[in-house]
Amino acid sequence: MDPLSPELTAARAPSSAMPLPKQIWAFLALAFALSWCMTFLAIKLHTREEFLNFGTAGPALAAMILSYRGKSASSLSRSKRWFWFFLFLLIGWVVLSLHYLWRTSDHFEFHLNPLLLAPSIFPAWILSGFCARDVGTRSLLKRLVHRPNRWSWAALFALPALLLAFSAIAQRFGAQLSLPGSEGSVSFVFADALAFLFYNIFFVAVLEELGWRGFLLDGLQTRFSPLLSSLLVWFPWALWHAPLDYYRPTPWTMAQYILLRVVFLVPLTLLLTWFYNRSRRSIQATVLFHASMNTAPFVLPYFPPAWALIFVWTAYAVISARMWRFENRASERTAAPGNPGTDTLVL
């Protein structure tokens, strides 16, 4: 799949004239302003929950605005860009409609809500490369839309495999498993889980990871170690979720907030950095891990104490990659796109 370009483009965006600290503060200001304004507007207007997806796009939009260089790059023809845009728009519309339809159902229903076309515009616009004529924006999106490589697949399946493996061991010894709340036939539960995964890819991970890892982490690692850069991403990322957490049908207690936004989000942030660096700055890899970690606990049976393995995995990632050591990664931002394994980036 190659919605942006028929050939490999090695050119990278030139460095911004804006100093790095100003880039970081500009990104945070834009990401928070765009997301929080759209989110609070949706809350105040008492709109349906589906329309909160507009607010999730803040980090991606901020990254794309600040990546803009004002220099045109080669791209697909206008007709092909429209084709990819409408294809992703249709996919997003179907995914969003089915996700909200099936999560309160126990059997197959199919109804496309015309109103849900609107929230599908942002992910379709990004994934189709419709906005990628500028060399800077194009360089950013090339790290998102490329042929999946081994790190992409590892990011998608590592956490579910870990949970399922220890669930099988725990069940063998008679331990009680936490079961997903889905009901219905096996085929319906599988389809519902698949819709939820694609919802998390299109409407959560793509719209967040383009900014938090693709822009913010990428810039911070030219000045700081991966460990410190991860912590500098974690705090604003956790705070950015506040309006969405407030709007939840069942508000979180302070204990839940600390557990999910501090205790678990810190190691997950470090794992996202690990995948990002091991995949040579592939935003696709972090998108798939982000979607997987948002989906797996809600669709798979798991042994609750197994979550402690996240901390073991994180410790391994930090130690094996020596994440406390600073390595100047500025050259990576101007080199040809990295690609682990034998796959070829095609955007």
C-alpha cells in the first residue's frame, strides 16, 4: 500500500530554523490548545461521545503544522490522492460506526451513522497523504505509512502474546482470569475486538503518535538521553488526557488516575521509546503498540498479576538499550529513513 508516493524518497526535511526549545514549547502549546479547545467545546455542547475524537487530533495536527517547510515535494497525482482519501474515509466511517454500535450489543448489526463521517476526516486526511505535498510534512508521514516490517509486527503482537501466554500458565494452575465483557457468539466477539483494534489505530494511536513520538520524542532525543526524553514526553502526554478522563461516563478516582497515568503509563512510555528507537524512528511501530496496549486488556482474558511483567519488560528495555546514555541523534533526522530487517520503506 503506497498512498503517498510510487518511489522511495531519500530526502529528509531540513531542520527547522526555530531552535529546539521553541519547537518543543510550540508543539506543546499547539497540541494542548487544539485538543483541549475541541474537547471542551464537545463537552459543553453535550455532543455524543463519538465527537470527542476531534480533540484527539491535536498532537498530530501540531506536529504537521510545525513540520511544514513551505517546499513542495513530488507526490501522487490529485486523482490518486483523492482515491486514497475516500478509501480511508470509508474505512474510518465503518470502523467508528461499528465500534460504537457493537460495544452495547451481543449480535451483528450493521448501520452506518452519517454523522460519524465528520470525525473520520482527520485520520483519512493524514493516512492518505493528502497533506504530504510539503517536504517537511511528507518526511514526517513517511515514518507512519510504510510496509510493515518485523518491528511493526512485534509492536502489534508482543503485548497480547505476553498476556495470553501467562494466562494459559495461570489457568493451568487453577488461577482466576479476568475475562472481557463482550458477549455473543465467538465470531461476534472476534469481530467486535477487531473493530475496537482498528478504532484504536485510526482514532487514537495515529492521531497521538504522530505528535508525541514522531515529533516531540524525536526532537528531545537530539538533546537528551532516551530515558530522560521519555519522561519529558510522559508528563505532558499524561496531562493532555485530563479532559478525556474527566468526561468518562464513570469518573476515575484519584487512585485510578495515579495507577493508570503514572504507575503504568511511565513504563509504557519507555516501551514506546524502545520500539521507536529499535525500529529506527518508525511511527508505525509506536502506533501499533499504542493500539495494542489500548485493546488487549478489553478483548483478551488475562491473569491480573501478569501486568507486573510490564515492569520486567521495561527494565529489560532500559538496560539492554542503555537508555540512560545520550547519543546524538541529530544526524538521524537528516539521513535517509532507517529500516530494520529487509523490508523497504515505500512512501
